[in-house]
Amino acid sequence: MHDVTHPTGLRSLPMPVPAAGLEAYQRERALALSSDPRRKANFEAYQAHQRRGAVIDYLPIKLDIENLSRCNFRCTMCVVAEWPKGQRAEDMRFDDFRRLIDEQYGLVEIKLQGIGEPLMQRGDEFFEMIRYARSKHIWVRTTTNASLLHLRDNYKKLVDTGVNEIQISIDGATKDVFEGIRVGSVFERVAANCKLINGYCREKGVEVTKMWTVVQQGNRHQLGQLVDLGQELGFTNQVFSLEVIGWGLDKWNERNASVTVEDELGLDSMLSLLEKGRAQGRRVAFWHTTEKYRTDSPSHLCPWPFERAYVASDMRVVPCCTVGNPDTYQIGPSLKNNGSFSEVWKSDEFAEFRRAHLEGRPPQICRACYEQGEH
């Protein structure tokens, strides 16, 4: 028997903060802005805009950059499961990444990962990408399934890049549940690798890892166990994501809606997870969008079109990470062969995309994130 609460009650739950804490994040932001006058001016222009027009006079302040679009897992809620050999396109080259970072002087933050396992990139290019962004005082977050951290001392290399946050996906507290959701995984290997990287972080005196669980029908009975597992694996930060995204596709929206349990979760049971974490001396938080976007005011619109975008591994621009696939929706031409992201960002096509949000007619791929009746 569940203590069923209307999902709006979940808004009182704490949302995630950066692994090292808000103060550390804010220090990095201040350093980024003070290190480059152009970045500071760009950020001020972004702040002044307030999502009040489709045509903008600043560059994005954040980007999601997909270093590769392939994975060694076939998770049941992920679109990779239907890609041939688990791969959509070629990996991003370091030279293309560097060119993108150099052009986008307004960036204060990136997520370096998309739909795929970033540590599958050959050689050390992934680590070089992180180091290059960090050399520009850009705050860098990434996500991994942890399956490859033990190879070639990847866990040490990743931490030593100076990366600011590493989210590690753990969707089950036992072998059968974990491997049933994260198809192709080996629970024991992932658990051992989490202990490796968390132990190394303690040794180095840094706090960058965060355990991330997508709550769904298959693991909802293990949430308390997952808090205990987080402690066992050495995580000081742990997040339960209460939504399962649909990748901007009706088929996946329907499929993942069938395993979503957000509307069935009770506030009391979620608060008990929070208290359990506190008793262990750890931070437990919840990622959710129970209050969907609305078109009645610029402040209620999705912020993505006005502050950031997603650059796929084959250098094509996608509106956001919830879509994450240029074969589903692409804005502008490919950035290969010295294409300019700035030109795409300020193009008529991107302006029309923003205008659709501003005028209360969000594109079809965006509608799952808006309240029903808002389009």
C-alpha cells in the first residue's frame, strides 16, 4: 500500500545541488566571469533578456556536448536500445570540440555527455576535452555508467581532469533488478568501480561524484535499499530522478509513461529516504519536473531555447537533452567543416523555435514538458 500524494506535493522535496555544494559552484561561476570580459558581458546580456524575445543578442551560457553517441548498455528506458549496434553516429573529434569551445566564449558550464557512455571514446580524448574546458574556467559535468572506470585507471584519469561533477547511474540495489533495467551490465563490476572512484576522491580530497537513480516500476520497491547501497558504495551525494523522459518521440513517451511512477509516489515515503540519507551523513535529493512549463509568462517557459542547446557527436544542433538526437529534431546545418554554432544560435530558424514557445505553441517535440492545454 503506497501513501499516494498528488505530485505537486513533491515540489517540497530538495532538488539536487552540485556535488561539491552551491558555494563551490558559485565560486567557479565568479571565476569564469572574472576571467574573460566578453564572457561577463555576455552573461549580463543573457540576464537582461529575461526570455522576452525570439531574437537574442548573446551566446548561450551553457551547452550539452555529446562526445559520442554509442553505449555498451541497452537500458530499457533509453533510446539507444533500438539503435543498430547501440550507435547512432561517429564520435566527436577533439579538434571539433576545441573549435566549439573557443567560439563559444560565453560558456560558464557544460555537460560533456549525451546519449551514450563517454568513456568508450578511444584514447584519452574524453579526458583531454574535460581538461580543455576546465582550462577556460568552464564548470564541467559528465555522466557515466561506471562500467569502464577500472580500465586503464580511467577512474583516476577522470577525477584528475578537474571535472566538477560525475553522475553515476545506479538503477537497482540488487543484481537482478539492476541488470534487468540496465541491460548488458554486470552489477558487481559497476559496484566495484564505484568504490574505486569514490575511494580515490576521498584520497584526493575532492567531492565530485553523485549517484543517480531513475525511479521506475522496476525499482520502486528498492528505494530504501538504494540509499543503503549509496552509502556502501561511498557516495556522499545521491539523487532520485522521478521522471522518465520520452526522447521527444511519441513511441518512447508512451513506453516510458508506462513505467513512470511519479504520480504514485507519496511525499512521506520520499521524506523517509531523505531522513535515511541524513542519518548516514549523506545528501539525498530528488530530480523532478512536477510543475511543468507553461506559456502564460516568459518566466514559466522552458529555459533551454534561451540559454543553452545540445551539440551531438556528429556536430548537429538539437534543442535539448530530452530530445538528444538530431535525427529526431535538428536546428540549422551541421557544424562540421568549420560550421559556426553562433550562426545557428542566432539564425531565423532558432528564433522561430523560440517564438513558438513565446506565442504559446511549443513544437510537438516539446509538448510533453508543458502542461496539458498549454498548446
